[in-house]
Amino acid sequence: MNLEAADRIKLLVLDVDGVLTDGRLWFGADGEALKVFHVRDGAGIKALQSAGVAVAIISGRESPAVARRAAELGIRHVRQGAQDKAAALGALLRDTGVPATLTACVGDDTPDLAIMALVALPIAVADAHPSVLAAAHHVTRLGGGAGAVREICDLLIEART
Amino acid sequence: MNLEAADRIKLLVLDVDGVLTDGRLWFGADGEALKVFHVRDGAGIKALQSAGVAVAIISGRESPAVARRAAELGIRHVRQGAQDKAAALGALLRDTGVPATLTACVGDDTPDLAIMALVALPIAVADAHPSVLAAAHHVTRLGGGAGAVREICDLLIEART
Amino acid sequence: MNLEAADRIKLLVLDVDGVLTDGRLWFGADGEALKVFHVRDGAGIKALQSAGVAVAIISGRESPAVARRAAELGIRHVRQGAQDKAAALGALLRDTGVPATLTACVGDDTPDLAIMALVALPIAVADAHPSVLAAAHHVTRLGGGAGAVREICDLLIEART
Amino acid sequence: MNLEAADRIKLLVLDVDGVLTDGRLWFGADGEALKVFHVRDGAGIKALQSAGVAVAIISGRESPAVARRAAELGIRHVRQGAQDKAAALGALLRDTGVPATLTACVGDDTPDLAIMALVALPIAVADAHPSVLAAAHHVTRLGGGAGAVREICDLLIEART
């Protein structure tokens, strides 16, 4: 565990499926129908933003439910359908003006490794893929969609005080 | 664990997300679509009301599913969309005529702390946020949405006999 | 554990919520919207019927999803909205011509106790209410909605051979 | 555990309910309404196909959600509503031109035993029925719908390198 960058973080980048959700995809006859978020993650994201840390979403999939949840939480930087997550991160850092050295990200699977290699504080959820667990500087106690993001928000807020 | 107030409780105040549910928020394209309650919590709530204890709901979110479930269980005091939970509790105590010294509440997260500090018996679900676990006089064995509320109903009924 | 009646059972009576499901109630804006069954329970129910044991459902709630699932599994005796479960069992025994001494039932909560007291083999799911666990002659290893009913079907089939 | 065939596998045959899902069947008023897949299984299936192993689905049930998810993942061989799974496997092997000696399959319940007996590498998910666990040459660490398929994809890719 290496959390030395935690007190400087100005931007937290979140994956959706497997991080803000438990990785389950709810399909109906017309494709993906629901996304299942966690209420305690939302309270943490709002508290973290109030503490002066920006929160952003980069997701490989695309879903109106993500846009709705992000709007509810005041997350303005939402990049869905990102085939190239490293490129999406680059654009995000330009938009926000926050350097990678002040950025943390949370991932659960191999597509997140490209982002995790670029930021100061790469974090894995407890139930992440083994390759992501190995690449992370910190692993949460809780699983994706079960409060892992809240855990990280609390940790970043505490590190700043 | 401090349950000395249990035998005097006349009012049980419940949070919704994370207490009557497991904290998961089911989002569709139009926002929150479903709430997931537990059948055994419902049986406990009905039994507790029959035993002479009033049950009320105070929730920061707002959902027609909560109104439906509350109606089914005969819960008349339902305050949704409560931004200030302490104020909602004050209004509830005035409406019911029950003093805070005869009131228990169940919470899972930091917005519930304002209520928990005011009542005689503050309770946390097993999977509550650490700050809520620390503030509670009692912690349930089961998690929110998985029978935690039933556990409390049984406990309050037993304390009265 | 007391399974001496298992080899004579001619009728298995199942509760729905908490037995064929994990007890979660999925509410939308118009009330209950979904029931979640387990595929392996279904395979067990079909195998048990093929082995000559009738299967019936007695539920206190009422849901078209239950009727659909029962039809799919060939369960003809379905009594939903049963406020008085003992009365529903009496009517079921008359309809099927099977005596209570050749009947097993599976329950998870206090409303099932009235049925459990009447049949030869009362069974509780692993996560049943404490009062139901205490009243059961057998407790499954798996929880309701997670394969508990399959476990019982396998056990009854094996006992007959 | 017997994985000696893993490096030769050219075709992976997957069951749906209990393997690509956790076995739960989501019923609404009109019958089955949703299937719940796992995002990390999907990433594994795509990686396995890129590594030159074909992936196919044989399911006893029938659902448009399965067709949608299969299309998203580029799975061309999908046989739903297969009452006779061994016959469905025979047709699949003819269509793909892959012999059973180069085929793996993943199952969770007794209807899968007919397929498992025919292929070189029969695999069970962690929470499979006891008869399937007994028949498997390999049992996954994770349960169906919770990443079991990803585990197998990783294993087959690793075995080829």
C-alpha cells in the first residue's frame, strides 16, 4: 500500500462498471436496461467535491443511467463510450487543468490499466481483476458498487485534513 | 451495546436507502426506477405496529416506490426528500406527540448522524458507515435491506414483554 | 435434523418470498414489479414432480410473476394472497387428496409457522427467521432464492430411491 | 483438477443461466424480463476470441437479452431453447468444424452433464450443483455471473502462451 500521493490529489477518475457498480450488466430485450449504483458512494462523491477535489467518470460503455446519476451527484466530467481510456484521460486532464501527478483513479479490469499507469495514485476495488490488483498502489476493503468509492472519498478527504 | 431504552420506545424512525434497502440505487434511462425492500422487514414492521410502537420513515431521497411500500405496511408518517433530517425529525415528533426520549432510529450513513444524536436509541445496520457504527448504541447482525429492520422490530417487541 | 419422513413425502408445499426468492421485493412506481427465482430450483422442482411428488405454492402476497413461473414449472396448485396459510393448506390437502402426514413444507418466516406445525416434514431455509429455524425438522445449507428449494428436491428424490 | 487439455482448446461452450449469470431469473408480469451478465466476463470473452478461440452459447432457456449480449460480444454461435444439449453440441461442432477433443464447456447444473461428458475439458462454476462439480475437470474460484467465465478465459489464454 502506497498512499503518499493521497493528500495532494485534486482529481479522482472513476470507472463505472465494476467500480461505481458491482460489474453486473442488466440486459432486457433492448439491451442494457439498468445500472445499479450505491447510495453511500454518492454521499462520498458529494463530500469529496465539497472538499475541493474534482470527480470525473471515464467508461468504456455508454448508458443514459450513468448520465442521470452523474448529474445527480454534480459530476460534470463524464466520458462514456471511451474506447481508448488513456486518450480520454489526456483530454480530461487538459479540460480540468489538473496534471496526472495530482490525479487518482479507480479501476477493476484490464482496460483501466492504461489509465492507472499514468496517474499518481492508481486504486483497485477489492474484487478487481488480478492484473489490476497488482498494478494498484491501494486496494479498497469493499467491492465495486458496494461502497468502494465511498471508502476512497473518505480516505482522500481525511488525507487533506 | 446499550439497549436500556428499548422497552420504552414508542416510535421507530427508519431511513430508506441502506436501511430498508441494501443501499443500491437502481437507475434506468429516466433516473431511479426501483427500490428493493425485504419481505421479512415488512412482517416485523407490521408486528411492531400491532404491539403499539409507531413506525416512521425519513429519507433524503424521493421515490414513489417508497410511498407504495409504506402504504402496504400501514406506515403513515413518511417524509421523503428531507434535506435536513433533524428538522424532519422535529416535525415528526410534533406530529406524533412522541418525545425524542421514547424514540429509536436506524441509520447507515453520515446524513443520519443528525437524527441519531437526538433520539434515545440510535441504531446502525451491520454494514453502516464507520461513523454511524461509532455513534450507534446498537448495531444489527444483518445488513440493510437484508433483515436488519426485522431484527430491530423483534428486539423492540421482545423488550416490551 | 429429523428427516425420517422424507421417503414418504407425496406433496411439497413452498412459500414464495424468502423461499423461492431471497426475500427481496422489487418495487417500482406501481408497486411490486419483479420476482427473482433461481434456475436450479426450477430444475429440481421439475425433477421432483417427475419422481411422483406433487409441488404446491402457498403465498401471502400476490404477483403475476409467480403465476408465470409456476406455469413454466408445471405447478398446478398455486394459492396466492393467502391471509390464513393454515386454511390454505387445508384446502390444498383436500384438493390433492394428500394427507398432512405425507406433506413437507418450506418456510422462512413467522406466517409459515402455522403450516409448519401441521405437516410431517417442516423445513426452513438457511436464512430463515430464528423462530422458523427453531420449528424446522431440517434446515437447508443454501438460502432462499439461492438454491434452497433445489437442495430439498434433491433430498426428497434421493430419499425415495 | 485436470487442465492438460487447456492449451489445445479451440472452442469454449458456455451455458447461460448459472454460468454467464448467477442463476437468478428475473420475472415480471409477462415472464422473464432481464438477464444479468458480468462486465468482466465480457472482457474475457472478447480477449479469448482475439486469441483465436471460438466462443459459443448453448442454453435451455430462450431470451432476447442473451441474443443482445452475445451480439455485443461477437459470439456468433448461439443456440437457445436447446431441449437436448448433446444434440445442440453435435450441431455446433459440425458448424464450427472443431472436434470435441479440442472443446471446453462450462456448466452449473444437471442438464449440462450431457455436454460435459462429450468434451475434452468440462468445467464447473464454483456454485454448481454437486453432480456438476463431481463431473468437472476444473472448478472455478468465482461463482456463475460473478466472473467465473472470465477466470476460464484468462486460464485458456494463459495456457496457449
